[in-house]
Amino acid sequence: MNGKAFRWVIVLLLSLFLLGGDSFALELGGKAYCLMDPYSGRVFLAENSEAALPIASISKLMTLVLVLEAVDRGEISLADVVTASPFAASKRGSRIWLEAGEQLTLEELIYAIAVGSANDAAVAVAEFMAGTEASFVELMESRGRELGLQTASFKNCTGLPEDSGSNLMSARDVATLVQHALGVPRLMDYVSTYEHTMRADTTKIPVLWNGNKLLRRYYGVDGMKTGFTTEAGYCLAATAERDNLRLIAITLGHKSEEERESAARSLLDYGFRKYQSLELYGQNDVVAQLESPTGSPRWVDVVLPTSFYVTVERGKELDLNIVIALEAKEKLPIETGQIVGAITAYFGDDIVGTSPLTVSQSVSKLSFPALIWRLAVALAQAVF
């Protein structure tokens, strides 16, 4: 093959790579992967993504979700003092060397879980929340069902292998869990932390370093969680954002840290190269009007509570279809900011973005005399 022909082959291969559909597969090693758009839940790339596999310490994402959701509901506080049990202190693997009876704040233990993947800290928090780790695992199972995780099976809050088996999830379900975790208050603050010193007021031991090295090595990565056991191999759930485009990359079952990192890089590179985020509407943009025949005012602007972004393939911006659906027979009164419908963007049959719609001002119910007057005016206008 001469040089000119070889260059044309390279151009053709690059074109197929850049323009190929969702059936395109990457050779990444490992046992499974998934690249997801967190806004719509669309999966851009996947391989063996429905298979239930051991996920090691990625399990701790569910632990963090449960704890921080409880904090957000006001059931527990970050300042609460947690006392380590002998059982928690006995945990091995990644740990902060808790001693039985040692007391640390809940927030310190959350850092230990999120940054250091500490097994002893995870069990201490689980016991603090639910009384026993077994009871906490029941909460993990229940929350997994609520989130629609199809393959999730938990044996403990750490991801350590048990005689009864290991924690299992598919790459697709891990992506769904990350998608939910992105919206859990405070969670990203912890999983984006690269370094944290435990017992800062006393021994300053240990200094924790996040196993997700992409936090420092890949532009845009700001979370989530790594995992490793001999059975699970090296696993990673990562999320990154560039130019308002956020991606979720999951890769499971690798032979080394280097292979795991390379696989995540390849997934994110593909996503950022092929897709873009578009702002279709800005915050408070008016997209429709809602009529309330018995309300005051009768007509009110329907607006976006936040900017509406969608993820589309580059060059496919003009192929979007926008659908606005308003709630029928909305009960009065309607408060400012109340959700009254949704806006959805479609690319073909695929949903590429959706957002709730709210009203720009409150709508009160007309008094009976005012309603009679409105009807009289409408009748007069119809006659004349």
C-alpha cells in the first residue's frame, strides 16, 4: 500500500470512529463498561453492561447515598459523634485504624469512606444509622429497588467479599446509581476531595489519598469511587464535566490500576469528542402560558426554573424536537415556582433532555363575585 492510500485508510477509520452509532465498541480490557448521559439516562457506549459483577468498594457509593440523604432529611447531623464498635474496628483492608470505643464525628467518617474507602469507617457509620450492619444492608437493598437498580445485591456496606458472596451490580446499574448520587446534597463535595487528614486535631493519622487518580490526571473529572478486590478486579465509577457536558463512565473488572484508568480515559475521550451540551433555554425563559379560568391572573407565564441543557451529537443540533406538556386542571392556588409541567427534547425517538416547568407568579382563586364578573365580561364580548 502506497503512502497516499494508507492516509486515506486512516481518514476512513477515523471517520467511522467519530461518526459511528451507539453500536461502536471500544477494546478496553476488563469485564464490562458503560458511558452514560446523566441528564437523560441515555447510554452512549456499553459492553456487557447488564451483567451482575462484583463491584468491591464501589458499593460504598450506596453507603454514602443513604447517609447523606438522611443528613439532608435532618434525621442525623454531620456533627453527630459516632462511637466505633469492636466489630467496626476489626475490619481490615482499606481503613483508618479505628479503635473500639473511639469517637469521631459523622463528617470525619464520611471523608474516610469517600476519600480513603475505609471499611472500618463504613461499618461504624452503618451501625450508627441502622443499629447493625445487617440492618443497614437491608436499607441498601431497599434503596436500590427504589432507584430501579435491576441487578444490585448487597452483602455488606463495604464491598469486602463474604462467605455468602460479594456485592454485585451491573455496569449499567452503577451508572444509574452515580446518576442519582450526583443530585444528593454534599456528596460531590466528599468524593471530589483528593487528600484528607484524619484526626486533624490530634495524631493527624492517617493522611488519606483518593484512589480516583483521574481527579488530578484528567481535566473535568470531579468524582466518584474506585474499587478493588481479587474477585472484582480494579473497578471505577467516574464522572466528568466540560463545557456544561457531564458524562458518567463505569468500567469494571480490570487487571491493573493502569488498565482501569486507561479504560475510563478512553470512554470519557469518546464522549467529549462525539457529544456536546446545548443550552436550549435559559433560566426563567418563557416557553408557554398557562390558563386558569377561575384564577387571578387568568394567564401566567410558564418558565424554566433552571437553564435547560441537552446532550446531542455534534452536528445534530437541528434534528431536535421539543415537546411541552402542561398539567391538566391544575388546582388553585398555584404558588410561584410550583411545577406545572415538563419540557422534553427528542432526537428521533430518544429523549435527550427533560426539565420541569414552573410558573413565574402565583395564581389565586377568584372570589365568587369576581368570577361572575369575568363570566359576564366574556359573555358581553361574545355577543358584541
